[in-house]
Amino acid sequence: MERRLNLALLIMLDLKRHLFQGILGLAILGSALTTIVVTDDTRSVTAELNKVQSKSDDLEVEWRHLVLEQNALAEHSRVSDIARVKLAMTRPKPLEEKMVSLP
């Protein structure tokens, strides 16, 4: 029992004697753990940023395709072709034209 007390006393004296080194060791350990946490957070945020940028690129490509489609649908010759082929519309002959005057 006495030996156990002496050992505990020796450990306490040794810790007291090297207090500065112990504090430095704890500071280094804390710094290392903080670095690990910050690195993990940075990787997570970077992965999320890459996903958002990819989605943004996909939406931009889709928007450009929709603009091209809108321009193609609004083109006059295309409208004329659809009117002639699908709706069987024709241009009236000069004799079939009627003038309406507004009051």
C-alpha cells in the first residue's frame, strides 16, 4: 500500500515538475484535433459546392436549349410551313381578298 502511495506521489511530483511541457502537449493535441475538424468541414463544403456548380451548369445548358427551341419555334418560315402542312392554310388570291375599312 505504501509503495502505491509513493508511486502516486512520484507521478504527481513529476507532473508538477514538467507542467509546462504537459500544457504544451495538450495545446498541440487540441490544435491537431481542431485541424482535423476544420479539414473535414472544408471537404464537406467543397463537395457541396461542386454539386451546386454542377447543377448550375446543367440548368444553364437546359436554359440555352430552351432558348434555341423558342427561337426555332418562333421562326416565320417554320410557322408558315406548319400553317400550310398541318392546318392546310393557303395564302388568299388577290381576288379573294376583302378590304375592311375601320370607321
